[in-house]
Amino acid sequence: MEIYVGRLREDVRLREEKHPLLFLRLAGENFFDTEKYAGEGNIGHMIEQVKDYGEGIGKEESGVSGGR
């Protein structure tokens, strides 16, 4: 499983997908809520890891703007 975290530098036009992407704000969201999110709390755990340890790949390596 992979998790991608970052911030878009500008608006991006999304194309329709069979399983659409959903962009959520990290603040105020309970990703441990098993009534709303699958994975028995795994999504919440991944989000906490990103908050605690950062993105793991430098901006220069990933080509993506992001971070805290």
C-alpha cells in the first residue's frame, strides 16, 4: 500500500474515474472512524505516521510540492 501526501500548487482538472479520488483536509477528520473509513484504523495510522515523520522523500526526489 502506498500513501501520497502533498499540496497541489495550482488547481488541477480531474477526469472521471471508475473509483473517483476524494481529496480531504487532514485537519478535523477522524481517519480512525471505522463507520466512515475502511481498514480498521489503518488509514488513521498512516496519516499519523506522515504527521510524525514527514513525507519520507525529499521534494527534490519526488518532484511534488508538499510537507508541513
